[in-house]
Amino acid sequence: MFKSVTGQAEGTDTHKVSRTIIEQCQTQLNGLSPTAGLLFSADHFDHKIAVEKIAASFPGIELAGCTSGGEMSSSMGFSQDSMCLMLFASDTISIASGIGLNVTKSPAEAARHAVDDALSRLEAEPSVCLIFPVLNRGIETILSTIHQKLGPECRSFGGIPCSEYFIADKILQFSRKNVYSNAVSIMLFAGPVKAASVICNSWEPVGYRSMIEEVDGTRVKRIGGHTALQFFRKSFGPYAVPLPEMPFAIFDDNERFYLRSPMNFDEKDESIVYATPIPKGQKIQLTEATPESIMTDLKDSLCKLMKEIGKKWQPQAALLFSCAARRWIMGLRTSEEMALSASVFPANIPITGFYTHGEIAPIAENRTSKLHNCTLVALLLGEDKIDSEDNIASEIRSRIIADKSHEDVKLLAKKFIRARESQARLELQKKSFTNILRRMNDDLTQAQHR
């Protein structure tokens, strides 16, 4: 037996929101005792209180998770002010969480400790690993270390913990009864567990390919005969600034690509800074996306995933790790990602996920997982041999909506501030796109003159 349930509620009162999501899950469990759980949360809560309440309600639970840039579930949908809890109950699948500390000091050691911590309470060899590591220059080291320790038969997925405005001291990881920062939180699944996944890139490569010619750590200095900033502005205009919504497509030898978003740039040396190093000699291409292209790619990718599964296997839980950049592009349509996913996945399957600072998934089967940007990673989990009992979520959506505290002044003020921030970001994007149009018009004028 393998059963998953999910609960979600928004607000500003940690005690009230924690109690609500616990009660939602208890209603759906019908007396079953969960062995493990995932918690994704907005950054304004007192997370120590929330984690302690969950641990007290479900003694011995193997909890993992992190703060997020937005939460989503089949219980409520999308929110940036909520806590979202998914619980797993099983008498066949063994699940354990682990934690590794001081990631910035020694990412490899933190990864090894997290794996050893989880393996010490696991009853079999793991085949699925969920990873929630703090973002730093050692992220690729963390992923490769975990891959080496667990072996090629164990695939890793997950997302980079986030906060609303990427404030470092608000980015936290959860493990069992405790809350951490500067850590890597993991969860291992062992036994008759099956997993199927897909990466929705959504951003389409445009223009011509170029080569990375000079790098310095995470700083890209020269591309295709130009400084990195000159290369960028050659396409987007003389005043354009690299935004996370404008990632590079980075190609491997098999023409597969992953996306990498700029984090910062330097006008002095005209370099662009990325979250992780991009190797010298790598082929790259600029990309673009619109809300329409994101939704079309998401539907095509999820339908392809369900077609590959067919009728041979029935997943019992779905996890979504979506990039915050997708949320910026989607704007007021962000909730459509969750709604579309629910319409494509099997009816009543519990779905939980969060908006990340980067997504984790292997590009190909049994390969080391990579950090992605601007993607949505969809992961389906289930038992290799399922019960006849239906694994359905309780129909509590209407009650959750009724419980929303729209009279909560703090919550409404938070939403208003976010709306102002979104408006500022849209104005910056408008300025960038105006520069693009100006550059296109100049190029057209010069072409007509020639």
C-alpha cells in the first residue's frame, strides 16, 4: 500500500495555518499513519512552530522540504502566502529524510552527510532521491556527490529553496523536527517504488549558436568574439539588462539542452554572472518564452509523460518543481500551470509543488542530475504494484476556499506590496522589449538602405 495526501492553507498566523493543513491531511488519511512528508512554505511563517506541530501530530515522521517562492497543490491551487504539506503512508515503501549542514563551507561533505543520515534509517537500497539544497557555487558538486554515493540506479529530483525576494536568511530547509539554513535536505525512497518524470523547458532557442570563450568561476566573460554583455546586447539592444527570464540554452553533444539564467552582471568588465559555472567551450543559444508558449509546452510535455506511462502503471502522487522565472512570465496566469497539470494527470491524484530558484532532474535516464533554470520538472511517484483501494484526495477544496481569511489585513498588505513589485518588474521587461524593437527597427532600416 502507498497513499499520499495533501493539504494547503494560506494566511499570516502560523498556528492557524499549520493546524489547518494538518487537519486536512488527517481527514484524507482515514486513520493511516504517515511515514514521511514534504513541507513547502512561504517565508513569512514561524517555520520552527510549523515543523514542531507536524512532528507532534505525526510522531516519528520523516519530514523534508524548504521555503519557496510560491506553493501549489491539488487541494487549493497556487498561492504565494501558504504552507503546503504532502504526506506519504506505506507499508511497502521505505522513506527516510536526511540533512547536511554548512553547504557553503563544504558542499561535498554536506551532501555525503545528508545521504548517510537518510540511509541510516532506510530499509533497502533507494531508487528515488528528492533534493532541496541551498543555492551556491557548489551545487553541481552536491548533485554529483549524491549521484556517486547512491549510484546510477537512484535518480534525483528536486528544487532549490527560495524566498519571495531571494533574501538569504529567509531561505530555509526542513528535516524531521528541525529547521536549518545553509543546508541540503533530502528524502530517499526505497522498495517497490516507481517514478516517471519530464522536464518542461518551455523556452525556445532563437538566433544563432555561439561558444563560451572565457569564464572565471560562475562569471562568463566572453562569448562568440564579444564580451558577454556585448553578446547579449547585440541581440537585445544597447540598454538591455540580463534578466533571469532570459536564460541561455546550453547544449550537450546529443543536441539536448538545459537552461541557465543570469544572476547578475558587471558593467565594468561586461561579464554576466550565473548560479553555477558554465564550462569554457560550451555551445549556447539565446532563448525566448511567452505565457502561451509556456502553457503549450507544458501540456505537450505532460501529455507525452502520461502516454509513456499508459495503463501499465498508476501513479499515486505528483510533484511539481517550477522555476520562479516562469511565475514572472506567467504573471496573473501563474495558477494555470497547476490547473493544467491537474487536468492532464489522473483524476484525484494528490499534487504538491513549489516555485524554485532552480530545478533538479537528470536530462537522460540514469545520468547525474543537473541544475536547470526556467523549467518545470514533473515527477510522478507510485507503488510498483498498487492496491485495489483508490488513492484519492478528499474533496476539501470548497472548505479551504471558505476558510481563506480575506479579512486578514497583514495578508492583504503583503499581496498589495507584491503587486507593486510585479508592476516594477513588468516595467523593466517592457523597457527591455522596447529596446529589442528599437534594435530590430534599426537593423531593418540598415538592411533597406543596403
